[in-house]
Amino acid sequence: MTDAEPRWLSDEDQHVWRQIIAVINMLPARLERELQRTHGLSLHDYQILVQISEHPRQEVRLSDLAEATQQSKSRLSHQMTRMENAGLVARRNCPTDRRGAYAVLTEEGWDALRAAAPTHVESVREHLMDVMTPAQKQVVGEAFGAVAAKLRPAARATVCPSTEEC
Amino acid sequence: MTDAEPRWLSDEDQHVWRQIIAVINMLPARLERELQRTHGLSLHDYQILVQISEHPRQEVRLSDLAEATQQSKSRLSHQMTRMENAGLVARRNCPTDRRGAYAVLTEEGWDALRAAAPTHVESVREHLMDVMTPAQKQVVGEAFGAVAAKLRPAARATVCPSTEEC
DNA sequence: AAAGGGTCATTCAAGTTTCAACTAACTCCG
DNA sequence: CGGAGTTAGTTGAAACTTGAATGACCCTTT
């Protein structure tokens, strides 16, 4: 911002902020393009495969999956349908709660994940991890850890500001 | 990742990576919600208003604007139409190149920007800048500066790898 | 001055995401 | 039991994004 509008952040802060925006804008797009090109998967697809694979019995309740991947249930539902059509995942109904469903990986889904993972990791290294020094990574990890913690839903606490009578 | 798939990143790197993803996933969403709630603007709207306001004569060629805001011309074109309908911006045709067009702010656009800026800056402070120590900000700025630089289109250099005869 | 090859911006069609219902099933409590 | 209130997940339409195709124009070359 120049002087055309209210003062903002200090010059230093502003510089930092711009770098962060730039990375936020470009990094996911780049990772997505590479994943798409090499394995025909979107970043969303990939994240879902990873999440399912990481769960104890390789099955996840859809709600949990939605929360873990930070998206609405609706969006996940559409996405699951697409991935189901692509043969990557399947839905299984939950024996203990008949409303519920599990997302599971198909053989093909496992194969896709195993194939894509090394490439994706390579991208992450190339564009991010290998660009930072170990010392920088350490600090970034701490700083972003704090930022992420503050952004998270925050169980209780902030829900009732002190002015409310709850 | 557990042991179910190929080794990844070191534990430390992985931790850092997760924090970064978390921020990338949550921060823009949060800023958007707050901007939307307080001033009815999307983050895209806001970034466009800012970009136009920052240019010398408060008019920007659409191509430049597309590049500056990291989006396709197509997307920008649609977005401009929406913002034009909302009364925030206008298109003016370029006198020297009859293919081209400038994006300019309307009075209403200026008002919206002036009104939204302080709130938005406050959000950025609250969720990001004030959560990091000055030392952390410094390091993050440097590290992300390097990452962003490497992600950028890279004028020339990488276009002709040394093996080519150009 | 006409041809060829570029660029600027919009449009189209296809895909994705959002939003607001909606159904079905579960829980709780009188 | 039985009905109010919740929760899980789906649906369909509208809004948005994307990439390719298009149209209009500019620039160099011959």
C-alpha cells in the first residue's frame, strides 16, 4: 500500500506478509499441477487418499474425513462420488450407525497413492523444504505451529466472549 | 504417514510441512470470512481493489492485473464483470491499444477499500503477525522470500536448460 | 500493403464448489 | 412408547473456476 490508504503494517511486517501471500497463492497451485501431470490426481484427491490410508483400519467416517480435510460435508460428498466413479475409493455403510458411512480405499486407490506419494514428496522437497535451511525450517515450524493453533476451531474459549452471559 | 507408504520427509520436516499446510488451509478461509462478514467483500475482490489502488494512475491493464493477482485472464474477466455489476470497478478502454482495457475503481470501490482495509489489516495482525515474534517474522520473511522466488515463473534462466543450444 | 504471427480480452463448455433444503436415523426425556 | 431435537450424509441448483477456442487488434516482414 502506498499513502493512498490508511497505514497498514510496518514495512517489515508488510514485506513478510507479502511473501507469505505469495507462497500461499503459488505453492498449492504448483503442487497440484505436478501431481495432476504425473498421476492425474488433484491435491484434494491426494489428501483424501492420504487421510484414509492413515486411519487405523483404513476406513474413515465421512464426517471425520470432512473435518480432517477442512471441507464441507457437501463438498466431500460430491468429491467422494467423483473418486468413487474413478475407482479410487468406495463407501461402506457403518454397521453401528445406519446413517453413517465409511470411506475406504480400493486396490486401485492404494496403487494410486503409492505411486503418487514419492513424486509428491519430491515436489514438496523441491519447492519448499530444500529451499529453506534447517534453521529456517525450525523457526518456520514453530511460528506456523503457533499460527495454526490459534486458527483452529478453538474448543470453547473464544465461543463465548466475556460480554455474553453464558 | 505411517509405515504404510514410502518414506517421506524426516520427522522434523514433516512436522514443519504439516504446520504450513494447516496455515495455508485455514488462514485465507478465516480472512475471507471476516472480510465477508464485515464488508461483504471476498478476498479476491479485496486484492483486486488493492492492486488497482496501488497503481500509479489508479488504472491497470487487465493482463497486468491478472498477473499481479495470480489468476487466469478468464477468471479475472468473470470477476471484473461481477465487481462491475456490484459497482466496485469499471472498465475503460485503452486509447493506445484498442484491444486492451483498464480496470479502474469507482467511487464506491474506493469507499469499499477504505472501509475494508483497516478491518482486514486487523485480521492479518490478529491471526498472523501478532502471533509471531519479531525474530520469527524476520526468519519467516527470508525463508518464504526464497520459496516464493523459486516458485515464480522465473524469467528466462530455467527456460533453456544448459543442454539446449539456445 | 498484405501476410503471418503474436497479444488482449472475452466467451464457451465442462468441471467444481457452495448453499440451502432434504431424508433417514439416532438420542433423549417425559 | 413417542415425539422433539440432533446428527450423518445426500441432493440439486446456482455460483464460480478453468482451459480451449474465438475475435479483434497490433507489429514486423517482405
